[in-house]
Amino acid sequence: MKANRRRLLLGALALAAVPAGAGRARQRRSGGYLDRDDVRAFVDEVAEAQALPRPWLEKVLASGRHSAAAERLMTPALTPPPRDWRRYRERVLDDSRLRDGRAFLQRHEAVLARAQEDFGVPPQIVAAIIGIETHYGRVMGTFRTLDVLLTLAFDYPRRAAFYRDELAQFLSLGHRGQLDVLRQTGSFAGAIGLPQFMPSSIARYGLDYDGDGRIDLARSEADAIGSVGRYLQQQGWQRDHPIAFDAVANEAIMDEVGRGIVAERTWTSVAELGVRIDGTLDPEARVVLMDLPYRLDDAAEGVVYRLGTVNMAAILHYNRSYFYGAAVTELAAELRGRDAPAAATASARS
């Protein structure tokens, strides 16, 4: 009897000595998110803030499982590769994407024209974004979104607050019947559908543009078109306004201006620093300066500069990468049948 009591006591002490992180890791392996105090506190918050029934929330979250793949893919490399605009451009502006983009424009000519009328965004820009995001629906991601959002909300400290908000929005959309929370799939970062919207973007900017009573960005190309147009409009897109110009600049000017995504400075103030463009712009127009470094096969390096307007800033709010913004405008130009701006093979300018 004494021996049994001693074994029980030792077992209890051993459990008490397990670090909190080890307990959390064990919960992740078992998939028991709902057993965690932080997740149950989240349920309390969402039930009140979103007016969602607690039993439904518990049932949904009890089915969630840790996604080791999503956590791994979201973790930045210790030594990220050098930025290379030339290589990025070659990857996203290939013949296949251009061919499929032209087919997309032809197939949805009427819907794209309606979106341009409603939001002021040219059809080629909408098509270019959907093309670069998912190759027109070919690559939308196969990760179960519930698992991704749970993992990144509770086991990925770098952006936990952001992903808890996204998980709350995802659950709210599911309870309203806008998506199936148990079956919805998407990217390893939680993005959904042809335009790769996060749940909060679906809630704010998603449109039922085909009139079937439901926002479906994964299966309705019309909904995706309308939602992208609305998103850009809400980010400040200006109808019939230029997007970007090739620019002459240098690293010192770039450092002075800063590497943001908001068009904060006037064109006059940037021109006074020595920037030149291949066109004309209103002196008070708000602009953002972009640098696009590249590498050649002989390891030589150079930089292409672009000056973007508020319309480029709207694209950069979609994705903060200068490479992305430049690629969208170049793909759109090719879809429009115009010459794209000078880019990857241009020599460095100073």
C-alpha cells in the first residue's frame, strides 16, 4: 500500500515538473486545441464579440488539428535568399500565365467591364492579380483553413494576434453560411479562393457578384472579380489614373524616401531629391518609390527603380512586395497588348 502511494506521489510530481511548452506540444500532437486554456478563453471572447453560440464554436474547434506544415512554411528562413527581380519576374510572367490570362479576359469580358464601371479598376489589373495569386484558380492551396488558422493563432507567436482575429472572422463567416468551416481549404497562410483573400478581407470586401446569394471566392470567378475590384477601390484606387513609371534614382534617394507602401510624398518633393521619370505627373500627386534589385548570371547586380502612384499603393496593400506590385502592372500591360516597362535586364542606374 505504501509502495503504491509512493508511486502515485512520484507520478504527480513528475507531471508537475513538465514545462508548459512540453504540455502544449503534447496537446498539439493529440490535436486537443479545445483542452487549452488560451483556446477556451478565445471561445469566450468570440462568443461574446461575434454573438456566436458557444456550443457551435466548441464543436468546430474540437475538430481542429495542428498543421506542422503550415507552421514550418510560415517560419522565415534563417538566411533568406537575395532579392532578385529578374528571377521573380521570370517565374510569374511566364507564357502559360499570359495565355490563361487572355482566356480569362475573354471568358469574363462582361463581368470585368461591369467591375471597371463599378470600381474604376481596369480588367487587366484584376486579371493580373488573380493570375499571379492562383494562376486563375489552378493553385488555391490544399491546406484545411481551420487547421491553419488554429495553428498560426495559438502556436505561431510571431503573428498570433493577427491570426486570432482572422480565426474569429473565419468562424463568423462560417456561422453565417458564407463558407464551410470544416471543409474550406486554402493556402498555408490562411488565404482563400482565386484572389487569396484572408477571412477579414472576405468579410470587408467580399461581394456576391454573380447574384446567387452567397460569396464564394473559390468557385465563383465573378465573385472573385468583383471582390478584387472593390478591394482596390477601398484602398484608394483612382479611376483613369496612372499606376507606375520607370524611374531614375539611386540607393541614397531610396533610403531618404523610405521603403513603405503608402503614397505619402508628393511628386514634387521626390523630384527635388533627383528622381526622374519617363512621363509627366501632377506636382501634387502622391507617390511611392520602389526598388527592384536583380542579379545576372555572371553574379553582377543592379537595381531597377519605379515610381508608383496611389494606384500602385493600392496594389501594394494587397501584397506588400515591390516585386508583386511591379509584376501585376507588367502582366496587366502584356494582357493589354502594350510594351511592359523596362525591367529585369536593364542596367543599374544611378
